[in-house]
Amino acid sequence: MYLGRVIGNVVCTQKVESFNNIKLLLVQPLDEKLKKIGDPVVACDTVQAGINDIVFYEGGREAALGLKNWFNPSDLTIMGIVDQVNIGE
Amino acid sequence: MILGKVIGNVVSTMKLSIYEGYKILIVQPINNREEPQGKTFLALDTVQAGVGDIVLIIDEGNSSRLIMNNKTAPVRTMIVGIVDSIN
């Protein structure tokens, strides 16, 4: 699982049928100090994350399993909204 | 399995129900000389590891689903042990 910040959403009407009524969000991957790493990616949303929310997401097969109908081609799904990131102490 | 060092944790209340009851820790992967090696990631804690602990991490979906006893759990990285010493 990795940290990211929601920076936008992606509207897409013509898409795979199993992606119907699944929100697609634009996520900027972050490191543990919430600094940007890598380029923004598109992820499926399962927790109604909003713009500027810090989230954690999962890739690979687990991304597809995160959605209700797990037979879908998602390879990146947001699994939760982060309230607090604590480093050290 | 890989070795890692716990460097922090993440608090999250709005998340998929499968994640409830598990602490989410931030882990820095390390090599056998305990030097950082690679990007940090988040892992579900099953052994009450704390910050600064050297831990054993499962980074594979099927093993995690076995641990959680749930065939469709969207979980891949889990902390499964606290390492006492690396010789």
C-alpha cells in the first residue's frame, strides 16, 4: 500500500462495463514525508475520497479485489482516507 | 518475505471494512545489514510492532489473504514478525 493525494477526478462515460458507477480519481503518489514521488495516476475510488485528501491505495490484483464486483480490470484502487501520518516517536 | 524497519504509522478511519482492527504502519525496507533499501510503503500490522522495530514482511497477496482468512481481501503487504537479530 502507498500514500497519495487526490488532485483531481477523471470523467469517463465510454469505458469497460465493470467500471460503471465507479469514480475515477487522479492521485499524486507521495512518500512518507508527503513529498511528491513519480507522476499522477488514475485510481478507482471506494471510499468517496475528495480533492486534496491524503489516501492510501493498492495496486495489482488487490486493486480489483477492492471493488464490490471484484471481476474488473482495475490495477489501482483507493482503499482508505488518511487522517494522520506519524513519523518517528 | 522481506526485512523492513517501522518508521511511523498512519491513522485512517474512513477505509474499506476489511482493514478495520489492523494498525497501518509505515515501513522502510532494509537489507541484511539494516541499511535502507528501496521506497517506503504501508503494511498491515498483525504482531503489534512499534516504531523502530525490525520486522518481517509478507509482500504477496495470496499469503496475506491466507493470514486474513478471506479469499477476496484486497490486502498484499502485512507485517508477520518482529525480528530479534539478523546474523
